[in-house]
Amino acid sequence: MHIVIRRKFSPVLIAVLLLFFVEQHARAYTDPGSGALLWQIVAAGFVGVMFYIRKILGWFRRKPQERGHND
């Protein structure tokens, strides 16, 4: 039994691959403050998501009477 695997390349993937093979001068500058700002945004987002997940898990772990259900 012979199985043929066909790969379909999306236009986005082809565009990204072409960008890697076409060389151009960047003509841009990123100062160290911009890099630090990006890292700060990533770290704050991670901490915020973890806090939100912790709150949701705590809500599920409480007894139904504490959640406000009167069953």
C-alpha cells in the first residue's frame, strides 16, 4: 500500500518563505529601551494571565454554597 502525502502551501506561508530569501537593508534602529519595553509587556501579560487563571481555578475549587448557588 502506497500512501502519497500532499502538502498544500498557503499563500501566507509562501509569502513568509519569500521574505526570508529576499535580502534588503533594514534601515531601522531599535534602541535598548524599546526592547526592554517589549519584554515588560510580555512579562506583565504572563503575570496577568496567570493571576486570572488562578482566580478561575479558585472559583471552581470552592464549594457550591460559597459560589452563590442555593441548591
